[in-house]
Amino acid sequence: MKDFKVLRLLDKFKPLFEKTGVDYPIMRKILQVKFTLDGRRTPTVMMNNSNKKKKNEENSFIKSLWIYIIFGIILVPFVFMEGNYLFQMSFLFGILMFMMMTTLISDFSSVLLDLRDKDIILSKPVSGKTLSMAKTIHIIIYMLSITFFFVGPALIVSLFQRGFSFFIIFLFEIILMDLLIVALTALLYLLILKFFDGEKLKDIINYVQILLTITLSIGYQLIGRLFDFSDIMGIQFNPKWWQYLIPPMWFGAPFELILNHNNEFYILSFSILALAVPILAIIMYTKLTPSFESNLQKLNNISGEVKAKDKGLKHLISQWICRTKEERTFFRFATNMMKNEREFKLRVYPSLGFSLIFPFIFLLMDSSSGGVGDVSTSRRYFSIYFVALMIPTILMTIGYSSKYKGAWVYKTMPLNSTEPIFKGTIKAFILNLLLPLYILQSVVFMIAFKGKLFLDLIIVFLNILLYIVICFKMMKKILPFSEPFEMSNQSGGLIIIPLFFMLAALAFAHFGITVYKYGSYILIFVLIALNLVLWKRSFDISLEELG
């Protein structure tokens, strides 16, 4: 087995580990096995480039680091900026924390919550403390590797552009940031593990991951609005109590404190938080690791409660929107899969979250000067079209499942056409995922624009229904939930780009025709006719076309 360089570096800290009660030789061997296995895992960032014929010896993780270097170039301009270090470094650490947190969520949550180590390794003469330390070191090393490759271009530029002091502060804070992210994520999972178990817990973890991703995305906008750009040559910052809850602000403050000699109270407070919170978090995580490991066993527990399902509103709606018995059958089947397929939710729900927040972000852009009244007199309601950005991703994902082996049932059904399969599934997507999101956004937009949008919201929804058909026609045809998720990585993701342009074209057509007096009514009539024709003719796919 390969003796990794990072393990040789770790050997220098052997006495420190042994003082904490860790069996270092065993921990080293566990890490060696973990690093070897990681070489065979394709990270999320490389999913679209995966190839099943790749040699197992190739380290996909190492290759993925070069992609992080390319992404990391976006951080370089923040290092070149002059003036307010609190502003530029808060932005930089906001982007950095978002990238690292989403990486931890997508690639390493399975490591944090892995039960196989506990079942296999702890059955041998290995202490829980040794295993827990190996798991923690494993995650931290890879997080630091990804972080340094992502921030590498900015870090190198900072050494030559800003000097050695800036470089050292930057380097030290990157390490603190990673410790904070790992510790807080683990502590958050521990908190959930304390109160829930089994399938319920796994669902909650998915929702927490998605909520965290959405929150960090909103954080970009929040950080930008903390500063006053009224004077181009000088950025003003007005401290508020709630800003102490925003970690990127903590990491921006030490630069201002040390390099600009700014000793104001809020700068000192942010700087103390940047140092103290990561250290306290990792100490707390280390202390609570035994409790964390013992509670992980709850992931194997499945609550035995099975609630009887009644025929609710969705059942009644399905009776109305699904014209045949077969279509209603696949509607119910797809509804159950979307509700219970955990990997499907983990892949799809972040797209739902982004589609939910993007219209509001664009609605609020540049509204700080004019207020709500300014928004209500504008045409920014066209940002609601961003809700449709999720449609291509979800339509592609519907073809895949972790339970794909059950797809043999399609061949046993006495169906003369695939039309009820596709129609029932897509209608389930509309009713269960798209419609609740659209209704919520419509209510908010109606309030913001003082009830002026009713016709426009009808047009947007009709355009979205038309867009669904267009996406379906242009995408690869796969029976719903019939292939493994691994195959989705080989699908043509580039088709999403022209589909986005199609959505923009529909939005521009809406924008252009509604400037005329009766344009909205004409467009509604045309869209209803188009939808009736295309929804009737687009889903009867021959078996030869299915891929």
C-alpha cells in the first residue's frame, strides 16, 4: 500500500497524538487505507467528467484539485483590491466558506456519518478514540487540500502583492476556517442525532444540508449589503449586533486590525471571534466525539410507524389532471418515489432551493435606494422566471434511482404506449415540486407589486408548462427511475445551456408582447393552444428512442 506524503508529515506529530491517548500506528494504518480508497472515489466536482472505464489506480481526487485551482482564480481580484480589508476579505471568505461547506456536505458527510468503520474496525482491538481521531484527521486533511488548491492562486498573489504579513494572516485563517467548518458540521449532526433516529434522521440531515447551502447563498447578498458604496473611493461599514453572527466578517477583521491598525471595538471583537470560535468548536467536537459515535448507531434504526395514507387533496387533483387510469397509477408511483427516494431528494432539493431564492435576490437587487415602492412600479417581476431553472436538472434526474433494479416492472405492464408513464411522472413533478414553489413566489410577488401581476403570473406558468415539454423533447429519453445514479454522470449535461437560452427566449417574448394593450390576452390564448397541442403529442415515445 502506498505510503502517502501527508502520513510522513503526520509522523512528526506522533508524540502529540500519543499524549491524547491515540494509538498512533493503528491510526496511521487506518488513514492509509482511507486515502487509498479515496483514490477510487470520484468527487462531486468531477461527476460530469467521470468515466466508468477509468483505471482504479488513477486518483480522481488529485485530478479534481486542478479544477479547484481554476475555480479559485475568482478570488484573486479581492487580493488586488485597495483600502478596506474588512470588505474585501469578508467577501473572499464568504465565497471560500460557501465552496468548502458545500464540498464537505456533498463529498464528506458520508464520511462523518459512516457506520462501517464502527462495525468493522471497532470489532478489532482498536479504541474508539483512535478511530474517531483517524476520521477527523482524514476529513481535515482533505478539506485543507481542497481549500489550499482553491485559494492557492489568491494565496500566491497575496505574498507578492500584499507582503509576507498578509500572507501569514491569510494562511492561518484558512486553517481556522476549515477547523470551524468541520467542527460545526459535526456538532450540527450531533445535535440532530440527539433527538431523532432512523429514516427520520436521514431526511432531516438532507434538509439541513440543503438549507445550509441556501443560507450560504443568501449570505453573498447579505455581505454585499453590509457596506455602503456611496463613496467610490471609500467603503463605509456600519456595525450592527447581528453582524457578529456572520463568520466571514470575523475572518476579514484581523487583516484590518493588524495591517491597517484599526483598533475599533467591532474590529477587535470580530478578530477575537475568528480565533476563539474555531478553536473552541474543534475542542468541543473532540470532547463530544464519543457521544457522536454512539449516536451514529441510530442511523441503523428505522422507526416502525407506518401511517395510513388517506386520499387527500393531491389524490383529488390527480383524478382531475390525469385523464387515464394508467396515468394516475404512474402519477402515484412517481409521487412516492420523489417523496421517499433519499438520493433523488439530495440531488434535486438544492435546485429547488436555488430556484426559490434567486427570484427574490434579483427582485431586491438595486432596491435599497428606491425601497418597496420602487419595486412595485418596476418590471422586476420577470425574475420569477428563475423558478424554471430547476426544470432541466430535475427532468434529467427523474430517469435515475438507487432502486433502479425494480425497473423490470415496466416490461411486465400491458401498456401499448409510454405516454402514461411520462405524463404521469411529469405531472407528479409539477404538482409535488414545481407548483408549491410557484404559488409561494406568486403570493410574495403579488404583495410586492400590489396585485398588478395576475395576468403576468398566468403567462409565466403557461410558459413554464411549455418549457417543460421543450426540455423533455430535447433531452435523452429514459424511463422514470430506471437507471442507476452513476449513469447520470455520463449524460449530456451540456444540453442544459441551450435550454436556458430557450427559457430566456420565452421570457423575452413575454416581455415584448405585453407592452401592447391586449398583448397579455393574446399571449395567454396562444400559450394555451400550444400547450394543449404539445402536451398531447410529445410524450408518446417509441421504445427505440428510449436510452
